[in-house]
Amino acid sequence: MIARVALAEVVFAIDKLYDYLIPGSLLPAAEVGMRVSVPFARGNRRREGIIFELTEKSDYEKLKPIDSFLDEAPVISKAQLKLARWMKARFFCTYYEAVKAMLPAGLWLNTEYVVRLKSKTDKETAYLKAGDDKTALSILDMLYDNEGSVTFGTLKEALGDRAQPALSRLEEAGIIIREVEGKRRVSDKTVSTAVLEISSEEALEISARKKRISHYQSEILKLLSDLGEASVKELCYYTGASASSVKALEKAGYISLKHVETFRRPDYSPSEKPLLDSLNAVQQEAYEGISSLLKANTASAALLYGITGSGKTAVYIKLIRDVINSGGHALALVPEIALTPQLVSTFYQHFGDRVAVLHSSLSLGERYDEWKRIKAGLVDAVVGTRSAVFAPLTKLRLLIIDEEQEYTYKSENAPRYHARDIAKYLCVETGALLLLGSATPSVESMYSAKTGKYKLFRMDRRYNEQPLPNVIIADMKEELKKGNGTNISSALKHELDKNLCNGEQSILFINRRGMSSAVYCPECGLTYDCPRCSAHLTYHSANR
């Protein structure tokens, strides 16, 4: 059997699927989507890779064998591997860069090269084959002093550049093997749990007699007779016992201890605001129109063009509830981490524990465990920022991008993708509905809505008919003509003075870098532009 493998740390020019032979000992465990360690190039340097395909034929006669599997089961689905192929063609990234974007950082491996003595290697024969090579003899000394296994880093630190050629000679002589050990950055979190191994009646009888057991052990048995099993931490807390009392009961055969996997969860509490169940007439009209697209069960896209405060979130909630009730999954993206807690609290309030959160401010353990919950099918709805678009939902029916015009949906690191493009691909592949929400839609989305590519739904009134804030636009060119050469318009100065007199506060928000976003002549309007494009140059005070 042959595996077609995408490799890490290769440049785009030579990025392709490389053929590797699967040794007989590894064949039963081989599956598409598993990570592997393989030799690469002339020096046979070990590289991490992922199996994209399994096949019986190859265009090459001589193939190198896979060293080892780095996972016990596939970490990525065939559908996601198909997405990785599309991303490589669309965003000019490598296969592995695309795959890595889909996996949580806690699943990434810290790899270490290890040198081991081959099993059944006779010590005398090994030294005989090493001959007079002092470096090879030193390597054997270190191996036998460390139970037959030493990391390559330790050897290089001790022997320098002489280690590599000596290792190659020992490997050719059949004395050693070189392997890659992968250790996840985050381990699974487990809880030590005590399970009653005798009947509840026996436990109560032993607890009542208190023969050969202490008071605390008696209390533990009494509690377990009601519960059957409980974590060691809970037993110690409720009975006042120590872990040694639990161990003594295990030794006596009354209980057994097992490690149960648990999930690290972000600390979000349900919103205390009233449930967003009732919709006004405008919201109801938008909801009914979008709901009809959902019921069609075909890939489609819609733009929800609603002014600020029109109640788009309430529409999202009702649509997501419909999706979950029909057995599907929903994904909601927000542009900033700062907006996530607000939306997550609302989601928890409506959908309970079947919600997962994905964003970069979570710890590695939290992100990894949220990903595991989604992959295990324990989640119906996911909320997150840009990278959450890769959440491994298997029954995606609705994908919402809130404030879809925001630049933060674009990744600045490889792969340089736009979450909206990934969302479009996913919806086409799964037959889901893509819902873009915004008070100021992007030009592309509005054009698609105007030309009929997207369905357009408008929400022109604020929820509960609350008035919009008053907005004043000041023309700074007119201010210059009036003799005001400062950055503060007369209208802004008037409003600031009024707030100060009333004892109120003001915020001046400058949304651009630099001292001045454009330098221009007040007489003719000439601006300094970039010589390579049409962008205005920004003046920085550090340039003085």
C-alpha cells in the first residue's frame, strides 16, 4: 500500500503529494488524514506530513518507507482535505499550510529526533561493527548508558557535527534506527474517578461496621453507595478525607480508580438580558424570507442589510434555533474577539451547553478541547472569529458572518485567506445557507445582492423604534476656507464645549495611523500620492 503525503516545511515551488511505502507493520493502522513522520530528500531528514490518499500504484519504482504514525486516528476529515486542495489552488499556499490552519494549536506536535538501538542487537557485535570510529563508539556508549535510547539533540550537543556521519554508518550497519517522536503541545485533561466495586448494600454494611477502615474511609464508602462513582476531588471535598484514604480503599478492593477525560471550557455565563424571542414586524419579515431559503436545503447566500441596532442578532438566534431543531449545525463568525463574549453569552442563554467558542484569546487547552467537542458531535452551534470557519462541523446548515465588511476576516499570515471565501466554499459543498449581516456591507456583497446573486433583506428601523444617534459630517476643506487650519472643526469644537459645560464626557476616535492621513495644498488641493499606486501618503511626525 502506498500513501500520498503532503509535507511540512516545503516551499510552494516543490509542494506536491509525495509517494511513500507503508511498511507491513503500520499497514493495519493507516488511514487518510493521519499525520506521519517520513524521510525526505537526499539526507533523509525526518519531516512531518499528512496522508492525503491511499493507493496501490505509484509512478516511481523505488519508494522510501514511512517511519511512523504521529496520530492514533485521523485528525482531519476527507472533506477538509478536499478544502485544503482548493485552498492551495485559490490562495497559493502549500498543502500543509492549509491543513495546519484547520487544526487547533494544541494539536500541533513538538517533534524530537530519537536514536535507538535495534532490538536484539548484541552489545559485543555492535562495538565490533563500530570498529575504530571513536565517534561511533561514543554514540554506543551513550546508548547503552541510557537504556538504548538518546535524542539526536543530546548527541549533537556532546559530539557536534561528527555525530551525523557516525550515525549514518551505524544505521547502515544495522545497529541503530532513527525515529521521530511527536509530543502534542497540549495533553488531554483527565479526572481521577473512584468507582464502587462492591454492591451499595455491602458498602453500607462495611461503612456501618467500620472494621479495618478509618472514619474517613467509612464516609467515602457511604457517599459512593449513593453515587456509584465520583471524582477523587469531590470525595475528598465532601468527606474531608485525603487521597491516601481513597488509595487505601482501592488497595482493599472496595473501589477502583480510573481516569476520565474532561474538557477545559471557556468561562462564559449566560446573558441576564431578556430572551430574544419576540420579533417586530421588520425582523419577522427578514426572518421569514431567510427561513424560506433555509428550508430549500440547497446552497444559497443572503445579505441581511440592517442598520445599527435593528436587531439582527435576534434574527440570527431564531434561524439557528430552526437549524438545531431540524438536526443541523450552525456557525456564526464575528470580526473581533471583543465582540465574542457578548454573542456567546446570548448563545448560552438560548442553546445551553451545546455551544462551542473558538478564538485566539482562549488558552491552548481550551481551544483544543472545544475543537474536540465539535469533532465528537457534542456541539450544535459554534461562535468564533476568523479561524472558527474551519470548525469540523459535520452537518452544517447555516453559516453567519456578522459585520461581513470587516478587514479582520482576512488572514495576514499564510495561508492568506478570506473567511468569506472559505464560507462560500463550505456552503456550496454542504448545501448550507451563507448569511452575511452588516449595517455597512462591502461593495462586493452589495453588488452581488443588487445583481441577484445574493438575496437581499433589509431592516431599516431600529428595534423598539429607538432613534439613531445624530451624525454631523464636517467638510474640512470648507473649514480651511473659513480660516480654521486645525484638525478640530467648528462643529466638533462646539459639541466638545457643550459636553464640558454639562459635565459630560467625550471620546475622540482616530481610526488611522500617522499624524495626518493626507498632506494637501489648501489652495489647489494637490496631495502627495504613492509613486507606485494611487494611495495618499500618510504623514508621520517621526519624519520631521
